Amino acid sequence: MVQFPTNLQTITVPTNLSTGRFLFSNPVMSKIPTPKELLKHIKSLLTALPKEIETYCKLPKTSPGPVRLLLTEFTTNPRIKTLTEAPQSQKGTTSQSEHASELAHIKTSLQLLSKAVSGLQKANTTPSNKAKPSRGDALHANKTVHMHSAAAGTRPANASIILDLGQIQSAHAFRPRPVEISGLINEALLTSPHHQISISAVRWTAKGNLVVIGRYDVTLYQLQLAALTIAQTFANAYSVAVNPTPPPTRANVRWSKMLINGLPTRASDTRAAFTPEECHWSLAANNPSYSILPITQKPSWVHPPSSYKANSSSSLVVAFEDPDGERLKSTLAARFIYALGTRATVKKWKQKAPT
């Protein structure tokens, strides 16, 4: 007698029966699938696997990493690797051509699965999961991306001067066309000692001043030397006076604005608030760093002086030339400034958005 253990029971087979007779007569052993049925089952599993993987990867808070690990373990299995790399002929009722076709299909399915997981991993990878590039790679990428912008930024802005017309006329006064003004100024420069200078454009500011922009090869110093000729040309062309006085001019450089907080206004029932001149004198007398600033707008109260009440304190705003912003940085670094008998704090002026 021969015993075959199963998960259900132990089957005793008489030794005088042949093996073939037992396999086809026993109801349990007859359920063993044939090789053809097994291949069909494997094919259906591999066909359904990509859809299952895709469904898993689309679930929230899932990563393709575990799926990739399972596939790697599967494809590196010695038996699977042998089948995909060098298919061998198998004995059985199925022909060699059928085996080769089935194995080729399995190999193709595995390759497609690997590509699908790679694509899903790239699509589902969040910025936090991406590997950070090395410092060298990041620097190289930045240099490559910003190459054009850096080259464009090496050219400085054209030098320019300002005609302070806002001091002598309303901001809403008649404004000639910029192209007309540019033509008149260039014609006047050609017949002047500054014939080597020409301008590229002019533009009006919101305050009614005129910005005169020199050609790319004209320096600020050259424009300032020709400023009187430029201002007189404008006055002769557009002033109603017989012998017009040229408007004042100044270099057009970047300004910085500083806010000075916590200063007494001196306002009372009998006295007005400190004037801009008084505030400027006090600041210059008590702060050497302030006295050397090229002031473009003297200190002015942030509210109308007439609105201050007795014993009130308020803030001043002052503007000065600061081409590279370093003057404001050094002033803010000191944190405090002295004026009107008080130690006040300084901050950068922030323009409030219009409401």
C-alpha cells in the first residue's frame, strides 16, 4: 500500500494497482490541471496584472515602490529568468512551437509590466520624493538656464537726467509728444559743443517731470555736461516767455526712502509742527551718516502737519540717491537715528497700495 497525504485526507492506494489506473479513477488526483491548462491560467494572470498594478498606483497615498520590488523579485527568480532568457523545449502533449509562443508572450508581458511600473513611478512621484541634485549639478543647471538672462543683464541701463518741470508747472499741464522733444534736443546738440552726444528717448513722469535718456554709449557725466543745452532747448521751444529760464536738472539715479518713527511734532495750539527744513537740519547736525546722504526729498511728515494735536508724535519720510541700495542698508543697520531731541527708530519705507 502507498499513502499520498493531502490537505483533506490521507489516501491509501493498493500496491497492486497501476499508477495510470489510479490517476484517472481517483476523484482527488483527477483535478490536477494539465500543462495546457496551467499555461492558459498563467497567461490570464499576466494579462490581468498590469491593470491591477495601475489600479493600485492610482490609489491615494500609494507608492509604486512595493510593486517594483515584487516585480523585481519575480523577474529575478532563477526559474523565471531561465524561461525568459533561454526557453527550452518541454516534454508533453503540447508541441515545441506552442511552448515557444506561450513563453514569448510571457516574456513580452513581463517587459511591458516593467515599463508600465517605471512610467507610473515617474508620474506619481511627488516633488518631496524626488532626489535632490548634487550641488555641482544644480550649479550647472542654473548656469545653463540663466545663461541668456545673465548675458542680457550685463548691459547697464542707459544714463539719464531729469528736467524738474514739476516745480514750475502743473503735473496736468500740456505735454508735448516725446518723439517731437527728442528730435528738437538732438538737433540742438548737433550744433552745440556737445555734438558727440545724442539721446535715445524722453518720457514723462507722473509728477510732470521729463526724463531724458542718453544713447547707449553716452555716460551720465556727458549728459550732465550737456544738461544746460538740453534744458534751454526745451524751454525755448515750449515756454511762453521771451527769454525763458531753463528748468533745473539732476541725474536720474535710484532713490531709497527711509521712515523715521517716534519723533515729536511740536504741534500745539500756538505752534505748528516742525518744518521739513527744521527736521533736515536736526538730522544732519546729530547724525554724520545722514549729513553725507544726497537728499532728494527733505524729511516730511507722513500726515498733514495741520492734523497733529498737542504733544503728538509721528513719523518722517526722507528720500536720497542710492544707486545700489547700500546707503539704505548701512543706515538701517544702525537701527536708531537722533533728531529733535529724541532717539528714533529707522525702517525702510513701504509704499501702501492704493485703496
